[in-house]
Amino acid sequence: MSKPLNVGVIGLGILGEQYVHFFQQHPQTRVAAVADVRAETAERVGAAAGAPAFADFADMLKAHALDLVAVATPDPYHRDPVVAALEAGVPNIIQEKPLATTVEDALAICEAAERRRARLFVNYANRAAAYDIATRYVIQQGLLGEVVYGEARLDDNIIVPLGLWGQRSREWAAGSSTAHFLLSHVVDLLRYYFSPAEVTEVFAISQTAVLGFTPDLYDAFLTFDSGLRVRVKAEWIKHIDELVEFYLCFSGRDGTLICNKRGGFGVEAGWRANLADTVSAEELMAHRQALDERGARVAARVDRPEPTTGQLSADIATLQPSLEARGPSAGGLMALIGHCVDAILEDTLTPDSWRGNGPLPTHIDGLQQTKVMAAIVRSAAEQRVIRVA
């Protein structure tokens, strides 16, 4: 085993503490230092991790030679610690999404990473969830035919902007929005699923009728250079039993994929792809096996659909091959981080543990996602279509 990576963690909120715990448990990393502007929090987390604590990340970077820095500061405050770590010579960065909340900050981070020839990963954690790995596979394999339309909604309980971060919640939410906090996940997933397609234009609306200190929601239509159109919506004013609802649907010329990733109001979490009827039973089983090897356990089915509603019914003569999984998707907020550590140790963007799932997300992915977010925010403000530069 190689020498463990010395890791520093900047920002010790909800996610920052999870980073500390993850790196404590990983056999090839050790928490060498932690930093947070709240000195008491830094001391508490540092003491639990057996690591020196700092109230100023600049002091931490001066005091320690680090192999890896994880940045989990609030959304608008990624630029300074990331750039400082890069300028201090840290060769590897893992930071929370989004890369930044402005294109200016995103470009500054990218310029510093390129100039220092450092490796920078953005934790778009959903990429490592089983349902999202399966969705990308089905789309990339063309099993739905050409996908022409999609919709995605990622909504939060109103308690998120009002209380998730305790007394800091309103300030935290006001510095972000459902565009940066929620749609950053969605846009990155769309780029992941449909690569190499990119968003070329955006039309969006927003609303500020309930919270007042931050937009209640953003609702946008995205057009890709492939011709694909996807509607994406995120709100955080729902009075629901769950903390999060997450739904995606994609319609192809030959099939449809639906994912209730986080169901609400009793909706069962699950994933299903009804495939082109040209997919043979042998091919169906081969695809199921390929997904199993990627950690996405699905069942293979062949049905004869009988759509009905009330007294209406439609008899469909052809058999429908499909792949299906039920229950919560495997994955989590730290599910991608182990693969990033593997990538650092193996000096690659496609470590063995991630092989077959495309390259891991870097600052380049973060920049493209930030550009789309900026276009959504601008489109809603100006009430017109915005081209994504």
C-alpha cells in the first residue's frame, strides 16, 4: 500500500464533517488538518479527528504540506479556498458542487487549476448513484432510440431554506438558490447522461412569492446541440413529508425511461427503462449483466403492455423488453469520493473502480454546469432566451 494521502478539509458544515469522517475511514487517506471560520466548530471537529484545527484556511495551508484538499464551504464561497490551495501547491482538490455561483469565479478556479497543472474533481455525487449509472448506460447504448425530450424536477422541503443549517439557514439560502443548490445536480446529470451533447440555449422563469430572501423556484427549458430538449425545475417551498423529491423521465423514439429517485407522498422509489422492441432477450440479459458489473442491480423483463384508464384501453401486440429496479437507489453524498481518491492514486480520470462510467467530473465539467446556471438565472431575470457561451 502506498503512503496515505495527507488531506485538509476546508468548511466543516453538514458536508464538511462528512468529508472528515470519510477520509478518517479510508485506508489510503489521513486527515492532516481542518479549517472553518467558526473556530469552535474547527476545534471540535479537529479534536474528534485528531487533527490540528484552524479558523483561517490560509494558516492551514501555510502550516501543512497537503496532498489533497477538500473544500466544502457554502456555494458562493468556493473560489478563495480552492484558488488558495492551488497557489499553495496542493496537487489535488476535491470540492463540493457547484464549482462556483458565477462564471467569473468558475473561470478563476479553472485558470488556477490549469496553470498549476493540478487535478480538481467536483463532487457531483449523483453520478455515482446506481440509477444514474444505469440511466447513462441505457442512453449511451441507444436503447431508447434517439432521446428527443426529457423532464426533471428536484424539489426540497421548505425546511431546507428555513432551517437545514440552523440559525444560518436564511443567510446560507440567500447566498445560493435552487439554481445553484439543486439544478446544478440536474444539469450535471444531463451532461453525464447525454455526453458529448451540450446545452446551447436556455429559457427560464423564477418566482419569489413565498420566501422573499431567495427565489422560491427556477423552471427552465434547455436545448442541447443534439436537438434534445429537457425541462428542469427546482423549488424549495414544498410542504411535504420528505426532505427531497427527485423525478426524471426521458422519451426516446423507441422507448422511455422513468426514475423516481426520491419519491414523495408515498410514491415508491424506483427506476424503469422500457426499451426498443428490437432488443432481443439475449441482448436484454447482456445489458442487465453489464449494469450489474457497474454496480447497478436491475431486473430484466419482457411484458405485453395493456395500457388502461377507466373504461379506455389500448391493446399492444408487441412484446416490451425492459430493465427495472425498485427501492432507493444505491449511492450517497460521498459515493463519488472514493473513486476520486482512486483516480489520484492511479493518476487517471478513469480509475479501475470507475471504469465503464466515463471520466470523473473535473473543473471543466464544473465550468460548463456553471455557465448553464448563469444562463438560467439571467434568462429568468430578463425573460428571454439566453445562449450558453
